[in-house]
Amino acid sequence: MALGPYWNLRIDRYDRIFVITMQKAPENRINVRFAQEIIRALRDIEQELGPDSEGCVITRGDDAKFWCTGLDLDEGERNPFANTDGFFPLLATLLDYPFPTIALLTGHTFGGACPFSLSHDYRIMNSKRGFFSMPPVDLGLHFPGIGFLPRLKLRPQIARKMLLEAHKWTGKQALEDGIVDEIADPEVMLDVALKKARSIQGKSKMGVYSLLRNELWGEATEKIRSICYVHGKVITPPAKAKI
């Protein structure tokens, strides 16, 4: 099948490795349409690879300045169900994906981009530029399950720094604290991610990759699924402040 075209996304293929480049100016902020477009690309890739086969997906920013700066808070003010229809289904899709995933953090990773990146299996961050910071405590933002991924994937002290202190990490610091798996200079980041992808792409061929992932992070997956496509109540009230 032919992949795309997609809205503000580019897909490149390296044999059985697919690279999704986010191109939504200016900072790849996530709204309903963008989240659903990423989901559509992921599903198309899944269909292209087929069941019980080798493969891997990398998501990256379009330059060395931004990977993603989180949610479109303006849309959230207009549409109280924006996150339940867009952001949360995106996280759930990644957490249940049948192939390994790598977040190639080319630049700044802020706000909702942090759980977005944590929903991937691996993270590789720019060693020279960009910060990683999740500031809901400073914005007055909350959704049920917001702490599950930091709590399950990171050491308790690091999860506390992330969620309750809105700490800002450089790439080197994020590697030291176990938030990312590798750091790389911007000019070789993609090569590093492709090398990692080639080393793990075969792990999906027995058809149990997502089942085993669920043994590790399933508590977060189920919590996030429970708030997808909910319109009977407001899950995420508007932020009380903006940065």
C-alpha cells in the first residue's frame, strides 16, 4: 500500500523501519487533528508491515529546535474534549503498538510531549540542544493517570522531580537520570536511532511484543484507555495558567 500523504507529517522508510517526521509549525503542538493523523500513520505502517513481522517506528522533529512542545492549550479552551479525542488515544495507540517505537527527541520536549515520549519504548535525545520538562504543576493542569508513566518508567525521585517540581533536564542530565536511553549530536541523531531500530526490529516477529510491554506498563495503558473518547464528563479542565 502507498503511505500518505499526511497532514504535517512525512514518512520515510528504511526497509522495515519507518520514520515519522512531525512538521506542524511552529512547535509540533498536539491538537485533535494532529494526534489523529499520527495515529493514522501508525496504523498504516502497522498494516504495511503485517502481523507477526519485524519492524520499528521512529518519531522525530523536523529540526534541532523542537521535538514537540505539548498540547495546543488554546484548542483545549475551546473544546473540552480535545484531549480525550486526540492526545489520550495517541498515547494509548503507542502503548499498545505491536512494534518497537523510538522517540528521537531532536529538540525541546515540553509539557504533554513528555508523556508522549514516555509512551515510546526508547528515547534518544539531542546532546547539544533542547530541554525536557513537564510543567503541569506550574500550569494548573491535571488528567487522571498523568503520573502513571513517570511512576512506572522512572525512579521515584526522578518521577517526583518531573511531576511535582517541573524540573528541566538537558540531554546529558536526562541520560544520567534514566529518562532517555541515549544522547547524540544532532547531525548523527537519525543514524543513532536507525542503528537502535535495526537492533530491536526483530523483537516483534513472534507477535507478543505488545503483550510483554503490557506486563511492564499495562497499568498506565489501562488508565489512559479509560479516558479516551469520553464526552460524558470533562476529563481535562482548561489550564489555570500559560507559559
